Amino acid sequence: MKLEIEKRIKQLLVSELKVNRTVIDASSPNAPLLGRGIGLDSVETMALVVSLEEEFGIYVPDAQLTVDLFASIGSLTDYVVDALLERTNVSVNPDGRS
Amino acid sequence: MRFQKVPAEDLGQVHAVAISRPTRAKFITLYDLYLILVCGLIKIADQWPFLRLRGVFAHAAAFAAFQLARRRRRIREQRLSQTLQFTGRQIRNIVKQSFDDFWHDMFFSLSPSGNRRAGQVRGELQGLEHVQEALEKGRGVILWESSFFGRRVAAKRILDENGLSVSQIHNEYHIGGFRNSHSWISKHLIQPFFESCEKPFVREIIYLTRSDSLAFTRVLAERLKHNGIICVSADGRGGHKIIPIDFLGRTDSFSTGMVSLAKLSGATILSLFCIQQNGGQACVIIEPPIRVDTEGDRERCLEKAVVQYASLLESYIKKYPEQYRNWHQLGELEARPHSISA
């Protein structure tokens, strides 16, 4: 699942933010997203978040919309994975019972 | 077209987006004492009904500052001589005028009581049609102003007089163009003073804090979604992504965030300049829209838009060099061979 999500994030960077495909293909999961590396600015990170929210049906609260979230493609991927798992846990056990 | 004015009780709202990390700060510094004196003088001048007396006061403050700031004068003269083809005498006059211009701005544009003074000449606004056309598209407007050129508070007053209510964006340490000592006094006394001079003329002030939060981007997008007008500095050094641009013969940095915001939201970017004309009247000039390409190489699109603004700003500075306040800090970045030319 993690690899699929990472792949999808990279696709969104190209399709939604028009990041150069060769830059993405050459980037490792540790490549920074903000400022350096992929080189997004703060507004583009918000646009990426909006795309992720629509794509995966998650919501990123303001408190978690921080620089750390965009430390790398890997960190963003981990966040989405965690958000999806949490959503799955909530939907399976809506009242918290096992 | 007359625009819907924000009700008076909603004017001057202040929002701080994101929470700063707590830092240890001094209570007061020597520089704060200087600023307290400046605030006191502005407050006294605000109470004077006679504009001519206020002018004398501004001249006196400019003269004192000119005499005391020898190092800054020297650096300005040096930078001007490297940038503009003027004689030594002309350059010295420009530097002297720059002190005059600054203190006139302080004593004539800033009014902590928000007074619209009787007898004060109503400012001129050129380019209103660009704002009207942009607002008719319904995607909002981004007004790009310079942190270091022209009269920012006077500009907001003139916009307000013409029915334009803006959301003003500042970095969290903004205090009317002065350096922030980050002391307790600066945060709780000096900054609120300068804020009170601007609040009456804007819809709200949004402070971008230096925390790690990026939530402010949602706030800005929300304002534009409701066809609002946001006013932001184009040449401030904030921003997570800045690019080097050849500017006034050196390399300076400009951030790309607002270009991305325009691309993604469909908002129109308009450059705003507020100049002091001969005779003392302030004039706001809103230039035609900055062209923002949405197709093509992303980096190149961002750079092209920023270069358009830098080029405009450079032309205004060359025409009104005494109204540019950053000669002494111009080009902090080393010149790079691949930097983009304005």
C-alpha cells in the first residue's frame, strides 16, 4: 500500500503541480518537498494537500499542516498511510470496541 | 462601480495565523527606546491640526536622522552610485531627500487615532479599472506591493477611500518598516501602535508567523475564494521558496508563493505602487495584471511572473530613487551567473 501511495503522490506532483517528471523520477523518498529538492513553495504544498484529501478521502487539520509534513515524499506518504489506517480503524470500530 | 464596504465594526480585524514557538526575549532594548520616542512624536504630530507645523516637525526629524545616520548615508550613497548614473551631488541630494521622504511619511501618513484630517489632500488612485476587471472575474485579487518602496499605509488609506477593502498580509515582526528587536516592549507596545495606524483602513491584518505551520495558505485561499483582495509584499524575504533575481545591478531574492497562489486560485496579481508626488499628494498606481503562465515549465513560469514585478519595481525606483528605503541592504545574496534578469 505504501508504495502505491508514494507512486500516487508523485503522479499528483506531476499532474496537479506540473513538477517536472524527470525531477520526480530522479528523487528518492527522502527528497525534500518544500523549498529544496522537489522545490515546492508553501502554497503548492497546500494544493498538494487538497489533492491528497480528494484522492484519499482524508482531511489534514491545520494543526498538522506543518513544514515537517513535507520534509520528504516519504514523510508525506507515511502520513497518508497513517490517516488511511486510522480511518479504517474508525470505520470498523466506530464505538471503539474491539 | 462602487464596492460594498465592509461594515465599520468589521474593519481593522487582526488575525494571527498559526502559533509562534515561545522564545526568550528581552523586556526592552536601546532600539526600543528610540522607537518609543518615534511613536511619541507621531502621536503628538497626529494631534496637531496644522499641516504646515507637521511639515516643519518632519523636516526637523529628517535633519536629525540625516546627521546621526552617517554609516547608513554612506552605504546608500555607495549603492546609488553603483546603480544609477548620477553625479555625486545628485546622489547626495537623493540620499538627503530619502530621509525627508521617510519622516514625512511617518508624520503625514501614520495616524494612531485613524483621523482623516480636515484639509488633508485626498490621495489619487490610478488603475482602479484593473481591480474592477479582476473582481468581475470573481477569483479575487492579489495586490503586490513593495516592503521598501513607497508609502504603504497611505496606499491603504487611498484604497479605502475608493471603496477597496483589503486583507493586509504582514510577517509577524512587521512594525511599520522599522527593525523589530523582538522584545516584550516591541511586541506589546510598539507593534500595536503601528498596527493602530493601519487598522482603520484595512478589512483585517493577517500576520504570517514564523512557526512551522502552513495553515496560513488556507486562509489566503479562502479570502480569494470569496473574491477578496489581499495585499502582500512581493520583495519581503519571507517564504519557503525564494528565487534569485538580478535587481538594480545586484542579486536579490523574491518569493514565489503568491504566483503559485494566483496560478492555483485563478486570482489576478496586480502590482501596486504608492508614490509621493511633488506638492505632497500621495498617488497609488495599480499596474495592469502580471501575466501568470499556467502551462509550460513550472519553475520558468514562476520566475517569469516574479521578473515582471521586479522589472516594474526597478523602473519605479529609478524614477523615484529617494522613495526606496532599502539601498543600504540591497542585494544580500551573492550574484549568481544563472540568476534571472529583471
